[in-house]
Amino acid sequence: MKLIVPIKQVPETSNVKMDPETGTMVRSGVEQIINPLDLYAIEAAIRLKEKFGGEIITLTMGPPSADKALREAIAMGCDRGILLSHKDFAGADTWSTSYVLAKAIEKIGDYDVIFCGERATDGDTGQVGPGIASWLKIPFLTYVSGIDQTNQETMTVERNVEAGYQILKIQKPCLFTVVKEINFPRLPTLKGKKKARDIEIPTWTPQNIDVDPENLGLNGSPTRVVKISKPKVSREGEKLMPESDQEIEDSVGKLIEYFEKLEII
Amino acid sequence: MSEYNQVTSEIVKELRGLLGNRNVIYEDKAKLETYSHDEVDDEEYAHMPEVVTKPANAKEISKIMKLANRENIAVTPRGAGSGLSGGAVPITGGIVLSLERMDKILEIDEDNLVAVVEPGVITNNINELLAEKDLFYAGYPMSVESCFIGGNVAENAGGGRAVKYGVTGRYILGLEMVTPEGDIIQLGGKRVKDVVGYDFVKLMVGSEGTLGIFTKIIIKLLPLPRHTVNLLILYKDIETAINMVPRILTKSDKTPTAIEFMDKESVLLVYKYLNEHLPLKGAEALLLIELDGNDEELMEKAYQSIGDVCLNSGAIEVYVADSATTRERVWKMRRNIPEAIQTYSEIKSSEDIVVPIANIPDLLVKIRKIAAQNNVDIFCFGHAGDGNIHSSIVKKPGTEQANWEENLEKTRREIFQETAKMGGTISGEHGIGHKRKKYMKDIMDSATIELMRRVKLAFDPNNILNPGKIFDIEEAK
């Protein structure tokens, strides 16, 4: 089986600081990591390969330093990586990004399954996975939480929905975006790290893939960021701290009144 | 001497006059209860304070101490209450002096590589601020998100990075302190060298709140290493794992910042607790090794060589965690072991023994034997790289409570005896407090304890500050 895992390098955001002036993230000194949710996609691909054999190709679009993310994915168990990096790609929104990734995947060709993370922790859109599938005109499922069966032509998977699980059968080739429940991502091994250090990762530019220059980068992106603002959180509340019996009774009365106003009771 | 006066409503009024109403807690049982214990599980070590005070500066503390001496009331200083020896517990009632309001980072002096902080600053917050300036404070207790720097100094906290960086004391250059009699004194300063008179800074570090209350702490800073790598190494048995520790320390080019040990039982509990799973591949023991440095290539070479040595001497697998995600994942496992054990059995005692590093394999074998003989479970984890093994003696679910107390006492004594035989001692970083007080005589000769008592009385002639901790004054007479 030929499995493809598009990943994204994102800033480590557990301790993120915002610039109060511009409303954007302070990026200096922030470590770049694989989008944590992509790790589940990588693991899902590795497990499928362990079962059925084949090859896993991981790819990312980003600056030259994004090569580090590909090496980490290779250290985990992907076979090879492709870096899509060129100034013309820069500033792409989800539409343009999924276009370029789809074109690169088309060039790789002959794939069975594409695994994506649910969304990236920085942009938080969840659009690139489905976008790739749309460009490639292949079926896709989002929020996949388990893989039940894999046959020559089809796969049966579990999908997380609000009320429970759906079990769905899908025609290959197809694309999945996976959720955390699907597995526990492995850690890279010493051997994997060594392999990843030594491997050559090709860089593809617009010249390497069959793309329309009109669709690339900031200029090719229909999305325009007009303004970034921080939502104001405002809470109003009243603290009732009754001590005497009378106060407790009054407080209960107040609570009932409040709930009735909100039509909770 | 042990007879202290009660806190009367007149005294409370005076305290309120000094500190303001809202900074004195009195008669509010729910609020006082918080200050009656630290993180020692056993309720027998807890005790309610009569009044809790929250001073804002050295002058207020000085006034409280003078009042306490005048009225003969005990004062127990308290940081975040995350201690593990009962050190912050007011065992004679009296006044708890909480430093929670003194929580300011006063100065970061980049030219001198020092910072001046108040005792109530959360240690982790210091490092978050310093990281922006590419600096760090090397003290790293495991309760990173809660403990106060003041408590770290009082206990001479150790923690995860001691193998390379040593413990808290190495980074304390100076203190402003209120003596038990209420004098405000300055010890040390922003100086690397200082041999004028006795080294009182060193004496204060680890004095467990019995000799003075720190009001300003001058800490030494280091440039922040740019890269950190962790290796998680799986071993088929404890002996092979632990035998590697001295080898890694003596033979590798780079001194690890940490070498942590976890037995399989601890790891399985933490998997359940955190909903985590990494394949153990049949391992019985794990080592977590951390390296830091600035040159990425050198770091790669160093971890590769340590990893190769481990694989060539019996390791099943070596995992590499060198990104923020994976590093946090492996340390989260290690940090959460105490909480995970709590979910297995709430009745337990956390021990903090330390032995010379070469003795760790022997000690762990002995501990397992002692556990089996006394019908208790013992989970072992901790700082293998500095010989400080945390062993949690846990009541086997389903065994009788009465037997447990007897078994615990016997187990503890036997472990301490074995530890002593190996040249080890009963606490590496948690302190004596009042939890381990009765074992002092087993581990230290009486002449030394007597000297310590005299030091205590020189600082605190009325035995007002944190009485009944480390040793009892009365026995001296």
C-alpha cells in the first residue's frame, strides 16, 4: 500500500504569548514542532503499513526549516519525505495550500490512503485535509477514530460524531482526517532518528509540480486577513455566601429567581 | 518550653491591626484547614493552626515574630504547602505565617546573572520569565507548577536536574531574612565569592523554616541551553537498568542533566492515570535520561553514543524525545507517578532515601525483598542519577488497616537500616520535618544532633519558629 501523510510544522503553543499591539502570536524563540494532531495521522499510517506492508511518504509545505518536521515523521516510521518550499508558496491560505499539496500528491501518484491530522493547532481550520481530497476528487472522511477493515477496494472505519460513532465503508483511494482517539503515537527510536538524520529529503518547487502560478501563495489565496482581534471575555456574576439559616433561605430564593429568568427551570 | 500560649482574640486584634483584617484568618475552619497540612497523605501529620497571617513584607514579619516572642506563641512559616515532610504543618497550633502574598520577582539583573525574588514566587514562573531573556534558574523541583522558591530554599529542594546542576543550594547567593526574634538581616549578596564569617546562607538553605524566614532571595542564573533531548530506555530487568547508571555517568562525554528511574509497576499506573501508552516491549524498568546543550550536532552525537551503549548492554529499546511535544510526554509520565500511585491506594507513605549512586542496584533489590516480607506494595521511581530513589510504600488493597500500620513501620525501619548500611541517608530532598523526626537518631550521632539543637537555640532562644521540626529541643535537656 502506498500511504501519504501531509503534515504541518507549527509553533509550540502550550505557552503562547500574544503581541498586544498586533494581536498576532510572538514567534521569536518559539520551538517549531510537528502539529501535535498530525502525529495521530502518522501513527495511523505506520500501523496500516505494519499490517499490510508498503510505503509511507510524508510531505509538508513550508520554509526550508520545515525539513525538521519531516525528519521527525521519518524517525517515527515514515519511509521518505518531500518538502514543498519556495517563495511563491509563501502566505498560502487553506485553499492554496491544499491545492499545492494535492498537486504534489498527484505527482507521487498511485496512492491508496492519505492520512491527515484533524486540524492544525495554529490555524485551527481543519480545512486542508478535506481540501486535498476535493482537489484530488477522491472520497474523504473526517474525525476518523478507528480503522476496522482494509480490503483491496474498500476500507471500513469508525467516525466520531456528536452522539456516538458511525461505521462507514469507503472506496479507495481515499483521505481520512483522524482524531486523537484513533491511537497512541509512538516515539521515534534511536534507530529511526539515525535513519532520519541520514536520509535525503528532496525539495519541490513550483517547477517540480504541475501547478497554475495563479493559485499559489498569498496572491493565489482567496482568503484575506483584514483584522485580528482578541475576543473580549466578559462574565458577570454574583457570589452568594450564606451562613445563617435565613441567609441560606434567601440565597435559594435568589437562585430560583435567577434560573427562572434564564428559563432553566 | 513546649507549653505555648494560646492565640487570644486580643492577639488576633493586634495581628489584624498589623496586617489588615483580610490578611488574618481566624475562627474560619474551612479556610484554616488549608493551612493544616502539606502534601503528606497521612492525616496523623496534620494539625490545625489557631490563626493564619499573610504578611506582605519583612517589616510585617518582623513585627509578627516580636509579638510571638513576647506572647510565647509558636510561628510556622509556610510556602505553597507542597512539601513532603510536614515541615509547614503548625504542630503546636499557634500562628501560620504564609508567604503567599510575597510573590514578586523584584529584579532580573542580566549583567550579574542574578535575580532577586520574594519567597512566594512560584518557581516555574521565574523560569517562564527568564526564558524570554534566554536565561534560566537551574533549580527544578518536580512540583514545578505549584511550589514556591522560598520553600525550595528552606528544603534545599533537589529534583530532576540535580545530576548536572546540583540542588537548590548551589544557586542561592544571598538572602534577606527575618530572624526568629524579629531582626531583619542580610546574608550574602550578588557576589560569586564571599568568605566573610560563617556561611550563613548555606546554613539557611535546607534549614526547613526553623532558623529564619526568607523575605528576599538572590538566585544565580545560567544561560538557557538551546536544546534538550530525552532518551526513554526500556530494560528487561531492574538490575540491567540501574547498572547502566554509573556507566552513563562515568563514561559518557556529556553529563546528563537527569537520569530518572521508573519501575514497570509505576509506569503502568501512570499510563492508566494519564490515558497514555507507549509500547513497553516486555520491559520491567525504564530510564529517562535528559541531556541539554547549545550545539545541536554535539547533542545528537552525545545521545546517539549513550543510546548505542545502552542498546549494546541489554536495553530493549531507546526512544528519543527531542521536540517540545515528545519531551513533555515523557516527563509528564515521570512527574505524575506520585498522583498515579494515589489512585491505586490512598494509604501510602512516600520515602525519599538517598544512597551513593553505585549502591542503587543493591538497594532496589533489598527494597523488593523487604516489600515482599512485609506484605506491602512498594513502587520505586526517582532520581537514579543522584542516588535519590523515591519509594512509595503502599497498603495492599484489601489488607487490614491495623496490620498496615505495623507493616509500614517495619518496612520503613528496614529500608532505612539498609540505606544507612550503604552510606545513605533517609532524606535526599523532601526534608525531615516532623514526619521523619523520630528516625534522626538512627541516622545521625547524638553529638551532631546536640550541636544542631544549640545552633537552633542560638537563632531562636525561645524556640518560637517552627518548633518540633527536624528534632525536639526538649530532649537536649
